[in-house]
Amino acid sequence: MSAPAGHAVLMALAACGVALLTLALAAGVVRARLLRGVAIGLVVAAALAALGYLALGAPGARLAVPVNLAGVAPGLALDGLAAFVLLVLLPGVAGWLAVAPRPALPLAVAGASVLAVLAADAGTLGLALLVVGLGAAVIGGRGVAWAAGGAVAALAVALALAAGDGRFASARAHPAEGTALWLMVLLVMGAGVWLAARAEWGQGREGGPAGSVLATLGLYLLVRLGLDVAGPVAGVWAGVLVLAGAAGVGLGGVAAVRAEALGGVAAAIGGVRSGLVMLGLGIAVAARAGDDGPATAMTLGAALVLLAVLGWAQALWGLVAHGLVGGAGTEALGRLGGLGRRMRITLVGALAAGWAVALLPPGGGFVGLWLMLRAAVTLPRGGGAAEWAMAGLVALALGAAAALLGFAMLRVLGVAFLGRPRGPRAAAAEEVAPRLRWAMLGLALLLGLAGLLPGLVLRLAAPAVVPLAGAAPPGGILGVMGYAPLGLVLLLALAAVAVALLVKAAGPAGHRAAANWDGGAPPPPWLPFGDPSTQVGAAGFAAALWRHMPNAGLGWRVGRIAGMARWLGAVPRRVAPVAGLALLGAMLLLHGVGLW
């Protein structure tokens, strides 16, 4: 793609963002159905433009907007990273617009998000984030607004340290040094981590999609400002990102296992996604500090794959939850069951999202896990104890993520879609509306392609990875470093056919097929939903996790963490005399050995 073509794509994407904001303002005078159709068409067209831009090389493009907004002259820019993040954002935004009862606020958040990703300076980014934060605050709660406002303030100070005019290009040309660099990176990473972590816990039915958009923007800020604009970053920040990512993976995984409704599952998936991406960015910072280009490219590619796949899966889980509210009357797991026969399209969407989130092959999430684990194994090469400790923590977090998410998806799918209905409304569930069916099938198809053709996602992420790592991520279209998903799918299909044939051949002649939970006979009239004691409850085996810990939510966890911090703060005072004597003895011993 030539430079003029890239400039045309930038103008088209900017026009899409402005058009979405205009439609949000016109929501009071335009019919909701027409407004929703035009908006979804614009979002799909913008996603296709970003896809074509990445496929054809992603040449850089810049645009100076000849207007003045609150003293800010907006500047827009498009490159591989911005186009890939838009490709992550826009499919979920289209699904959100398809189900939103009042599309005005989603339109405002979507338009401002597009302009935030295209921003080329601190002023434009700050204005766009403020609009996103205001819209998300109305939908998701006051805490989301505080997260967005704090991120804007931190970013303004950080970019003022790097360049007086606040433009990203000036910061790259004249990077901050010394204390200014440390303070800038601290502010940028604090804003990105806070925005990505806090945004996932929005309340309300639409809080999940709004939180997903904000979390994606927060992770984008970490990559854009922490790795791109700030230049080479000290390796100590790798440990900060790895610790934040490990905490996000642990808390999000346990929340997914313990969630009582599908909305909570979607929010927990977002928390795990933020944690996994932070783990990848931490390894990338450490590898780049050690001048290891291939490892940096591998890890950045894994982080971007997880950002995309888990983002699409989280959006699909949000659509599934919305469909269950409309078709089965609730999204609470304790009141569902047996929906697989009555809501088949919804089941397809749940299976596609669950397989990707479980980080199992041949799902798309397994590719990011595989590449990140391989990069973590190579990280200690030529390093010291810090690299070994970081690699071990990353491997432990990845294993915990795979175990917790696999268990959570098995529990949700089994309780909601298998077994018997747990109530009259679930027994009479109806399939979702056609508009929502197409949205589910579109995202399911996207996840299926990402799982079967993982190299294609890495190829699309290459224009974002190469400028930051100096190398392209590994892998071809059909496989990634010894992992061939199509061959694995073929083996699984052959095994399933063989098992089905063996079961059929071993079955006795003339037997009558019946559901396993019926015990071979229909339920009696006084138990229309069967004996409750013969079916696993909504909690499943989740009660075994953290059995001795109270379910007091995030506030309880913060209190425990604060208590641990106070205890650790008192440790030096308690052990100071003993440690001083031990240190003095060790120094005398070493001095004596040296004299000898």
C-alpha cells in the first residue's frame, strides 16, 4: 500500500469516528433501528479498512486537523499498532451496538475510542479519553470515570516531560532521560495498568462492554506510550508489569470460577486478559533491555494475539449473556440449565468463546500462551537471578490462567447449557433475535479463524511488532513454531468418530435412548425438572476454591493485601538486630578469609 492510500485510510477511519459521535448527538431525532443499522455499517466498514491496511503493509500516515478544540489542535496518525488495536475494538463495538437498547452512549464511546487510538498528541488523546470516560461512567459506574480521569491527568504530565508540545513524534525524536524518563514511564504504566484493571469491574448489564473498551484502551496506552513513545525503558519496569499481570491473572481467574452470572464471567475474563497482556509486555521489556530482538518479537506477538482473541471472546460472552436474559429470562447460572437444545445459536457462540478463553488447542488463545511460555523459557539466557525469577513467575501465572479459565468455562457451559432446566423459564427458553444471532455467529467465526489460522493473526500483528522489536513474530499462516492446529483438529475429529462408532457397536440391540439425567425413564409428574439432588448445582466444584475465605468481594481482597503490606512493613523492625549481627559476622568472616 502506498503512502497516499494509507493517508486515505486514515481519513476514512477518522471520518468514521466523527460520524459515530455525530450519530450519538442525533440519537434523539433519528429512529433507533435506522441509527443502529447505519452505525453498525460504519463500524464494519472501518474494521475492513483496518484489516486491508494491515494486510497491505501498513504505511505510516499523519493528518493535521484544521480545527481548534478547547485550545488543542488535533493531530491524527495511523500505523500498524493503531490499526491492529482498531481491529480488536471494532468487532466488539459492533456487537455492543447490535444489542444496546439505547445506542446513544455506545455510539459516543465507540467514536471517541476510534479517535483516541488515532491520536498523535497528548491533547487529542486526552479529549478522546475524557469523552470515553464520561460515556462509560454513565454506563458502568463512577469508578470507571475516576479511572479515565486519572489516566488522562497522568498521561498529560508524562507527555509534557517527554516533549513540550505533547506530540508523540517529538517525544520519539527527543526521548526523556534520567529522572524525567523514570517519572514518565511510572505515570504511563500506572495510568495504563489502572485503566485496564479498574475498567473491568463496571456494574450493570452494559458495564462489561464499556469496561472492555476502556481496558483495551488502557492496554493500548501501555504499548504505545510505554514501549513506543518512551523509547528504551529500564528493565526494572519489566518486573512491575509482570507482577501486575500475575495479580490480574490470579484475581480474574478465581473471579471467573466463582462468578454466579455470565456478566461476572465476562468481566473476569477481561481481568485475565489484561493480566496476560501485561505479562507479555513485561517479558518484552526485559527481552528488549537485553537486546534480544527475536524474543521481543515473539512476546509482543503473543501479547497482541491474546489482546485480540480474548477481547473478541469477552465481547461474545457479553452477547451470550444478553441473549440469555432475553431468551431465558436471566443470566444467573443457578436458574439456567438445559439450554443447549432450545438455544442452539447461543450454544455455538458460548462454545466458540469458551474454547478460546480456556486457552486450549485448537483455540486462538492457546497460540498466545504457547508463544509467551516459549519466550519466558528463553528469557533467563544470559541473565541473572532477576530474569530467572521473572521467568518462573510468568510460567506459574500462565499455568494458573490455563487451569482456572479451563475450569471456569467447563463449569459455565455445563451448568447453563447441559443438564436439566432449573426453572420453568429456562424450560421454555427461546432463541435470540436474528440481529443478535448474526452478531454471535460473526464473532464465533472470527474466533474460529483465529484458532485454525493463528499465523494469520500474527501476520496482521507484524506491522505493529516490527517497529518495536526490530524483528517479525515467528510462524506461518497454518502453524506457529511446531504447533499445527489443522492437524490437531483432524486427529480430534478422527478420535471422536472412532469413539462414536465404538459406542454404537457396543450398545445392546433394541435399547431405548434417554437422557443421562433421567436415569433411563422420564421424570414423574410431581418432579417435572427431575430430582434436584441428581444434578450438579450452579456453583459446581467452585466452592472447593478458597473455601476458608469469605466472599466479601474486591474490598475484602484489598483489606487482606493492606494487612499483608503492614505485616511486611513491620518485618525489618523485628529482624533488624538479628540481621545486623548476621551481616557483621559475615563481613568479619569474609575479611578473615581475605587476609588468609
